[in-house]
Amino acid sequence: MNRVNTAAMALCLLAALPMAASAQTSEYGPQGGVREFSISGTGSNDRNFNSGNFGVRLLILVGI
């Protein structure tokens, strides 16, 4: 049983190597010259609308 577990773990690690190597490329994420603009928000209140809260997030990325 121990050999089966060891072999399964080694197989999983070998299968994960290509994914780890591809994560190191610079092609992922925003590139130069790309602009991104994002607005998001959240809010809540009680049943009678007597009290509440809200939040807003603004994200601006500008590439050169």
C-alpha cells in the first residue's frame, strides 16, 4: 500500500510540472498598452431600511 501511495504522489508531482513551468511565462496578465477599468460595489441594509452599509471599489490599470 505504501508503494502505491508513493507512486501516486510521484505521478501527481510529475503531472504538475508542466503547469508550474507554464505559469512562469510573461504572457499572462495585462500587457503594455492595455487599459482596464473596473467598478464594483456591495451593500446591505436591515428590513426597515433604517440602517445599512455599502462599499465601492475602483480599479484602473494603464499600460505604457
